[in-house]
Amino acid sequence: MSSNESSTLPATSSATSPPLVVDLDGTLIYSDLLWEAMLLFMKQHFWKVWRLPFWLLRGKSGFKQQLALHIAFDPATLPYDQGLLATLAEQRQAGRRLVLATGSQRRFAEQIASHTGLFDDVMATDDEGVNLTSHNKADALTARYGPRGFDYIGNSPVDVPVWQASRQAYSVTMKPFALGGGTATTHMGTPRKPVMRALLKAMRPRQWLKNLLVFLPMLAGHALDLPTFLQSLLAFVAFSLCASSAYLLNDALDAHDDRLHPTKCKRPIAAGTLPLALAMISSPLLALAAILLCATFNPLLLAVVLVYFVATLSYSFVLKRLLMIDIVTLALLYTVRILGGAAATQIEPSFWLLAFSFFLFLSLALLKRYSELFNLKRQGKDKTSGRGYSVADKPAIGAMGINSGMLSVLIFMLYINSPNVQKLYPSQHWLLAVVPLLVYWLGRLWTLGFRGQVNEDPVLYVSKDAVSLVVIGLCILFVAGAAF
């Protein structure tokens, strides 16, 4: 039994007790199967998404039926309430009859019942056009088991008619539902966590560190004044909103794969702490906020942000599953952030800056994939879920990553000898000190990566690695020394 569980069903339950009826969406699983099915359809049949509005014309039951016919569904990838499952297992062992009653499509419900191995009967939305929720569910259960001939576990206001028709009403929510006549639901299952905290976590504010790249054109152009800083700050906010929108969409599409991953399974959407509906509503709202912000203050920045957003959408739906294309896309997305800073400040970035950033972040993107493959091999697996790589690709990924990093150092060395440097940096010899630091830093990162000590996001690893922070700080000091 979960340590967070606040109440349990009576220990005296037996075969003589009335059937215990359990809701599916938001109760047995943290998520909503309709949203799960829609996202699976979008992922598996992206080019057929245009059909969804037409299926809605068939009604909710018809919509669910069409989704069930078009997707491959694995019940093992759903986020189950483990505390509730333990309680149900105890009830079944005591001889009590368990029934899964849900508004989800019958095919899915039966697969889940078979997977859990707990339920004696399944009642679900079928092909007859009746959506088995609320009053429809209450009427069907009453017809089968008689008035107050069953106990019911639910989770939302739509379950109130079912609770009112039941003998004993249970809810997985901590706050009880009033049922009239001075009665209310009793808590059952694992307490749900606050969704707004989960939403903030899913937006990944720590990843906004990557958007600091928008300040590079300002720094590289030595335009250290307040107006330019505010323009760069506008780009930072826009890219952060846009990035969070993409993270929510990407995590929603990847939820089924993430639940099979040892660490990604803890992400809010994969774990079920953030409802898919809230994530899919928040994602376009964040993107819209970024677009409106840019359209109001800087149309040129808007163009770059739109390119970035389209690229991230393409990555989420298609590109991340294509060998090497996903890695090149990640590197380009970093470079687009620099272009966004340039668009916001009207400072043209140099060829050297763009070339250096591309190969540096290409190296880090390759290190990200290498770390994933390293962890995959450590788990005894061969292929990544939802990606185009296998553990056999590790040597090639590692070789390309090291070469890309050293190529970025070479580009920096060539930049030091370019005519532009003589104009911008009076004491350009200080820039030479950056070269060995870059070689040391990249060499150390990749060595740690070969040892499996770098997590699957090198940028976040660097933000917490004391050695990396010292190296970056020294590089900044040397560049500043060269400028004065």
C-alpha cells in the first residue's frame, strides 16, 4: 500500500460485499485515455490529423471509436495509481468482485483490464453510440446491480450521479465531493499533487539557460547599453515562452516512450501529475504569448521566433525520430537563438560566431545522444524508444562529437587572426588563453561522457558542474581582458 494513501477499503470486504466499481480516467490511471489516444494518433499518423475535426461530428462515442481503430495502444505505458492498484488487489484476494466502468472505448478498457489482471467485468463506451459517463454510467450500473448495489471510486464532478446511485462513494481527490443529504465522498488511492506546480516543472524553467544565447550578439558587438540589453531581454522572454510551449508538446507526444525510460518517467506528463488536457491547452497559449510579444515590439524578431517554433514542432512530430537529422536540428536551434538576439538588437552576427556556435552545440547534441546510448547499454537494451539509434552507433556518435568540438576550437583560433578581432579587441593576445581552456573543457566533458558520468542533457550538466562553471568564468574574464 502506498505510504501516501489516507484511507483504505474495509478489511472485511469479501465475496458477499457488493461489486466495487472503478473509474478509469483520472482514477485508475492519472491520465485521460481520450487525450492519450489523440496524442498517439498525432504521433503515429501526423499527416492524418486533419481528420480529427470530422470525426468529432460523429459525437464523442464515434470520435473515440475512430481513434481506437487507428492507433496501436500499449496499456503498459499508462501512469497507474499504484496505491489504488494495491488496494484493488487486496479486495480481489478477499473475493470481492471488481468492475472497470469507464467512458473510454471498450477495446482500450478491455486491454487495460487484461493488463492489470484485476477486473471481473468491463463496462465501457462501445459502438452503440452511448458515451458511458455521468448519468449514462449511473443508469447502466443501476440496471445491472440494482439501486445502491455497488460501491464506486471516481475522481471528478462528472461522477456525482454515479456516486449518488452507489452504496459507498470513494474519490481519489483529497477534497471530498458533496453528494447531498449531508453525505460526501471518502478519499481513496494516492493523493494527487498540485497541478500548477507540475505545470511549472514541465515548462522546464532551468532550460531557459539556453536562451541566454540571445545576449551573444550584444556582447560580441560590444553594445553594452540599456536599450540593447532590453531588446535582448525581449528576445530572451520570447524564446523562453516558445521553448516551454515546445517542451509541453514534446513531452505530451513522448509520454508513452518516457514512461519506459528510467529517468524520463518522472517528468510531470509521463508520471501523470500534469493532466494532458492542461498541458495541451498551455502549450499553444505560451506560443501565442511569445508571438504577440514579438509582433508588438519587433516584427523581425517575430520572423526568427516563428522559424524557431516551426522547427521545434517539426522536431517534436517528425525530425527527432530521424537518424542524425535530429542532432543537426538541435544544433541549429541553438544557432537560431543567436539569430534571434541579432534580430532583436539589429546587430549582425559574424560568420565566425555562427560557425563556432554551430559546431560547439553540434558537439553537445552528439554528447546528449551518446549519453542516452550509454545508459541504454547499461540497462541491457539495444535500441532507443522513439529514436533512430542503437547502442552500435556509440563509436560513430562519439567520434563525430569529439571532432565537432575540436572543429569549434579551430574556428575560434581562426577568428582570433581575423581582421575583425583587431578592431574589437585591443589586447587580442588574451583571447589565446581561451583556446586551451576550450580544449580542456570539451575533452573533459567527452571523457566523462565515455565514463557515463554526464547525464542526458549536457547543457544542464554544465550548469551544475563546478569545473565547467570555473572554465566558463575564466573564458569570460579573458575575453573581457582582450576588449579593454
